[in-house]
Amino acid sequence: MQGADCRVALRRAGPVRRVAAIGPALVCAVTLASCHREDRNLSATADSAPKFVALSDLRPGPPGPPPPDDPRAAEYEGNATHIANGQRYFQWFNCNGCHFNGGGGIGPALMDDKWRYGGKTEQIYASIVQGRPNGMPSFKDKIPDQQVWEIAAYVRALSGNADKLAEPSRAEDMRSIPPINNIDRQPPKPDPAATKAGGQ
Amino acid sequence: MKRNARGGVLATGLALALGGCRGLQTMLDPVGDQARHIDDIWRVMLAVCGVMYVLVLGFLAWALWRARRNAAAVSTADGPVAGHSPAEPILERTLTGWTGLVVAGLILLVTVSFLVDRSLAEVGPDPLPVKVVAHQWWWEVEYKSSGADPQVTTANELHLPLDRPAVIELQSYDVIHSFWVPNLAGKTDLIPGRTNYVTLTPRRLGPLRGQCAEFCGLQHARMAFDVVVETPQAFEAWRAKQLKPADAPAGAAEAHGKQVFESKACALCHAVQGSEAGASNGPDLTHLMSRGHIAAGARPNTRGDLAAWIADPQGVKPGATMPRVPLSSEDLNDLVSYLETLK
């Protein structure tokens, strides 16, 4: 009976009223849906390194196909908590010692669209674990896997390539760079110099 | 039977409540000058407000009784017409007195509050400079170098010499925290980007406990620290011992543990003076075994708890920034043996 009344009332009400009635419900639904962006999987252990990792990208001929997707990459790059943690570890483990806050200095910039060793989260993971020529050390066995994935997700977010829904708007501590969700999106492009040298 | 049970519950509740009046972490047992002054203001407020409360209830009861009496008088005799009660000098005088009492009570509270506030800002002679930096979710404690005393860094414990004021410089590494040792002083916030100060002058020997008092994230509840008030001699001895680097491990297991510590993720966050590990993202562990608790008061400092904490930090303190580092059981065992040499 009440439901029928409601429907009649809605039909009688103007479009503005109808929006006013449905609006809050919609907002609730959207808000609840966004709770997942901060799901905290605290006990996760990324127990093994990706299987595809090759020791060197140097191969004859044109660059090979990109490595297959790792399901963990999607998990880490689509989660605000992991990206925010990655931001913290980026400083803790002295990534900013060479890459500065992403703008580059001693090491290459991470905020631009050039990726010598690939801009996918799996590829960034591999670069951190294996190290790269000209100064990037290997952090294998130094940084636990889960933290490497978090840093990789953050580095990918530095060039604005993170899932818009997952980008944190603030860090847990004071930072000298704007929030990640304010960074301009720079889709990865192959670096011509690196391609010439045999990279991807 | 039922009444007995109810009495028992009441007695237990009372005993528990009174037990809270004395302890490691209560403001009802002040042992520092600052906490005593705050205790004074609390007592004055309790007395003033208690008297006012009793008076208000008394007046209310009197008003009810008076209304009933008047109503009875109207119904039995031809009293005054409703709305035209005769002037009552006693009522007027009481109201004047009441206003005076309220003003006097407020003046008393303002005066006491002013005096206590002033006394909290006072620092006694020869203060000990200490810096405390709050992190999610632990406390970095640094005894600043002053005069001949060099700097000492420790974590989650605050050693204070008896009868000497300590000026604590408060900073935050990440979010807003609040420094609170209820037995010694009130709360003071640690705010990122600014420095606050609080003075503590302990007047009784013994252990106390401090706690973060501003919600700061998942493990806010497990962000505590031990406070040890000791004689000046004991404090100087402690300080001298903290200055020494860790001894080289003697046994083979301990030496292997040290190797694990230096080569795995431990060394990326922790420091042990006298070893390769020198990072400052987590607590300095050089004299870990001299502390009463680990993980900022989350667990007692025993071999079993250390092993459990390293094997699964997220099980002990979910959300803590300490990661689970995959270690073989032998590595873990030796690592804990090594940590146990850090006296």
C-alpha cells in the first residue's frame, strides 16, 4: 500500500522531486561501491616472483612481445592503500635518492612517458627486483615481494597511469609532490633511444 | 541469593574502578609536578561543580515541594488568584545569593585555571632535552646532545631522571599523534611540520606507561611506550650504556643471525650500531633487549614474542608497516638469537 502511494507520489511529483528522491539512493550506492578502492589485504604475501622475468632484454631483432600479465599486478595497481604504501616505501628505501620525487636526477625520471624497461607494473617490478644497467641496483631479497609490488604500483601511478578510482588524493605524511590523482596522465611510449639500444 | 550475586558484582565493579586509581597509566595517581597541578584543578572543579550540582537539585526539590504546597493552599482556602503571587523576600534574596555564588564559582575556576596554566609553562633548573618523534605506530626517542652528553637514540621507551625536569620536544613524522603519560602530564599533540613542547618533572621512582592519545590510523591503540623514572645515577649509567655499539655476536648461530639481519629486509628499516644496518625508518635496535616491550607496547619482550612478531607482524599488529619477510625457520631462529645479544 505504502509502496503504491510512493509510486503515485513520484509520478505526481515533478522531475526535480523525482531526482531528489532517487538521488540519495544513487549516491549511497556509488559511495558503497567505492569502499573497495581501499581494501586492505594485510596478510597478503606475494610469495613468488613473476615467472616471465628474463635476465636481459637484449636480444637480436626487433623488441620482443611484452611479458604476460600477472594477476597480482592488477590487484596492486587498482588499490589505493597499496599505492599509498608504495609512496612511503619509495622514500624509505631511498628510491628518491636517485629518481628524486619522480622527476629524475641521478636516475631517469619516472613521471614522464618514457620507459626504457617497460611501463607495465610487472615490468617495473622486474626492474626493481633485477636491477638495471647503469646504476639501478637489484633489490631482490632486500625488499619483500609485497612491498616491491606496492612500489611498482606507485611508480606506475607517478606518470598518471593508475586506475583513476584507485589513485589516492593524499599521502600518509607530508610530501613535496602534488597528490597522485593530480598528476597528468602520460601513457607509456617506447623510448626511441632505448629501442635503438635493444630495449623495449 | 540474587541479592548476594548483585552485591558481588557491585563489589567487583567498585574494586576494579578503585584499582584504576593507582597504576602505570592513570591520571588519578599523579607522580609529576605537572600532573599534580592538573590534579589540583580537577579537584577544585569537582568541588565547585559538586556543590553547584547539589544546590541545583536542592532548589529543584524545594520548588516542587513549594508548588505542591501552593496548589494545596489554593484548593483548600481562597488564596491569591493564580498568576498574582505575593512578593516573597526570601526568594529574591536567595536568587541574588545564587547569582553571587555562580559568579564566585566561575571566578575561582578561572583563577585556578590561569595559575595551573602558568605553572605548566614553567621549566625548572637544568632541564633534560629530549626529542620524541611519533611515527605510525611507534615512538622515536632521542636524547639530544647537550654539553658533554652526546646524542642517544632509542625507541618506545623514555628514561627520566628523578626530580629533574625534562623538556620533551614533540614532532611527528607522518600524521597527527598525541603524547600522553597520564601520571606525569596532560596530552600534547605532535603535529607534522611544527614542534610542540611539554615539560615532565617526575617525583617518584618506578615504571609508567604512555600512550598515543590522538587517533592516528589502524594501530593507534597499540602505540604505547614505557616510561622509566630512575635515580640520576641509574639514568646516567643507562645513557652511557646506550651509547655503546652492539657487541659482535659470539656464537655461530648468532653470527648467522647477524648475517640474516644485514642481508635481508631488516637492514632496510632498522639500525644496529656497530653493524652494517643503519637505516632509520624503523626503531633503532642496538639495545633492543634492554626494553620491556616490542612493537610499541604490543607485546612483552621475550624470545617467543620476538619470533612471533618477526614471523608474522601483520598477525600481531595488523596494518603495521613492518612487513612479513620470508625466512626459513633456521634463519628465523638464528635471527632471534642474534637480537637477544643486543643487550
